[in-house]
Amino acid sequence: LFKGISLLIWIVGSVTLLAGIVGVSNIMMISVRERTREIGIRRAIGATPWSVVAQVLKESTALTGLAGYLGLAAGVGALEAVRALMKAAGSAAPSMFDPPQADFKVAVAATLVVVTGGALAGLFPALYAVRVRPMVALRDE
């Protein structure tokens, strides 16, 4: 039963992470399309394709890194609140559950997975930005 619940948690977490990656990719694609003119100007004055790709990848990585950190902090905060409630109720009645806790290694691994997913999510919009020709981008409104 507990292995089944654990498997279900992994599946739900993986699908949620995949949905987040798709969402970040869509946000970055919108951002690139809104800044087509800026990218065209940068390319026209000599920006290399790698600098354009790096700009988009840094933005998507920073976006997911910040969101991942805030989510991790909120999760740890919720666990601590539940732990405090269990500790307060523990003096009145015995509990059959251990207080919840966050494993540091799992938290670090989850943060790395989120940041890596963010970098992958920014890859397709970055490649789209590089394919935009400077003259077409400057005419774009």
C-alpha cells in the first residue's frame, strides 16, 4: 500500500513538473515574440547567436530557480507548521504518525531538477529567437 502511494506521488510530481516546464516554455516564447524588435536590434549591431540564446536561457533559469526556491520555502514552512501542530496536540493525545520532515538531499535534488527543467524550457524559445532575421525583426511591430 505504501509503495503504491509512493509511486502515485512520484507520478503526480513528474506530471506536475512537466506541466510547469511547458508553462515556462510558453511564457518564454511569448517573451521572445514580444521582444522580437529588441533581439533584431541586438543582432543587427553584432550580437552573436550564442549571446541571444544565453540571454533567454538565463532568464528562464532565473524564473524557474526563483519559483522553485519560493515553492521549496513554502513547502518547508507548511511542514514546520504541521509539525508544530502535531507537537502541540501530542501532549494531549498520543499520535501514531511521526512528525513530517523534509530531507535536505531530496530538497536539493528537487531544486536542481526544477532549474534544469527551466533551462530546457527556455531552449526552444531561445532557438526561435536566434532564427529571427535582424531585418525582419526590425520591421516587425
